[in-house]
Amino acid sequence: MTNFWNHLETLVAKSDINIDRPKGSRHPKNSDIIYPLDYGELVGTTGGDGDGIDIWVGTKPDPKRVEGVITTVDLWKRDAEIKILYGTTQEEMAIALETHNTEAQAAKLIPRD
């Protein structure tokens, strides 16, 4: 599994992070959803929905590292994706996971060992 984490670290290191949904902001299509952490994408990458790979950015101090991923299956969008957890604490990982476990979406956390 080492190569998996190393490859994710390389993707993050070689990509700009675009935080288009800062902590406390509302989802553009569903105003009931408020982002508990900074959320965005890796510019120049492609995720399961055709947009950039999604990334949650936590509050751990620099140097940050990939702490895990969340895999999701969304019945409304009819897709599956990964969400990178970058610089997140254990508590922040649990909060991000909870955000993705909804009526139409199911999520699984894969923490880095």
C-alpha cells in the first residue's frame, strides 16, 4: 500500500489546491450543507465526476501529508469518487466522513497506516 500513498503524495505535491468551498461556506446547490473544513480540488487532475480530484484540507500544521482517503458512491450523481484527506486530524477525518454519509451517498474511510 506504500506506493498508493506515495502516488497520492506526488499528485498533491505536483498540483495546485483550489479551495472553492472554504470552511463554513454553503454548498452551491444545497444550502443545507455547510462545509466543516476547507474543501476543493487538485487542479489539473480528473476525479470520478470528471472534475479535479476532491480534497479535504485539515488544520494540522505544515508539513502536511495525505492522512487517508474517503471513497464515495453517490446514487444521485451515479458515480464513485475518492476524496483525499490532507493534513487532517482523526477528528477531522471523522467529520469529513460524516459529511459524505447521506441518504443518497455512502462513504468509507481508508486511513493511512
